[in-house]
Amino acid sequence: MTTYTPMMQQYLSIKENYQDAFLFFRLGDFYEMFFDDALKASQILEITLTGREGGGEGKIPMCGVPYHSASGYIDTLIEKGYKVAICEQVEDPKTTKGMVKREVVQLISPGTVMDEKGLKEKRKTTTSLPFIYMKTKNLVLPTAIYQLANLSQPF
């Protein structure tokens, strides 16, 4: 039976719900990636692949980036069509006894980038959704270019 450290067990438990995304797992001042995420991310992002003691399994593949410069690495993954799940420490490690609680606080994909830093002028993202005509006095839309098509066929 596989035996991992408690931190690796926590990572694997969270990763189970985000298998189609790179999991940026916050450990102190770094976001770290493990196993296949580390193998792939180290090549895509051109960062050092190293290892971390994982318990009874020995060293496991690991790579990481400083949290204060993570946005550039995240942008690179998004521009290449990947999803990124940001997993933060949601408790203060200084006041917590035992394992610090962590949870995914943001899931970023090429179709969901909303902050200006993550949006490139030359990059277009197309999202389709049904639009039902309604009369309204107030309509607030984020800054973007919208194209509407009138479909005369009923749904």
C-alpha cells in the first residue's frame, strides 16, 4: 500500500478533484507542483525539476515557483491552453497546530481569465451562450467586444 506524508496525502486529496488542471499548491512562499504536474510544468515553463520526500514512496517529482511571481507562469500555461487550480493555505501556519488547511480558491482556464494582466490584446477568447431577449433598463457588462447574432429559429 502507498504511504505518503500527511502533506502529500492532502495534496493528492485536493488534486483528485482537479485532475485536468495544474495544481499550484501553496507551501510557504512557493506554489509547488508534484508528480505528473511537475514533470509537465517543468518542461513547459522551463523551470528546474527536483524531488521532495513523499514518505514511504521516497522522492517524488516536484517543481515550484515563488508565489509573488506566479502570475507570469500561470499566464504561460493559460496561453498554451491549460487549466490552473490555485490552492492556498486558508489558515495561518503560525497559529495552526498540525497540518495547515488548504483549498482551491481559484480555477483559471483559457475561457475564464478575467483580470487585465491575464488578458492579452491580441488574444481572443470565444465563449458561446444562449441569450434570451428581455427588456431591461440597466445592463452592466465588463469591458469587451461583444457580437450578437439574431437567431430567428425558436429554441
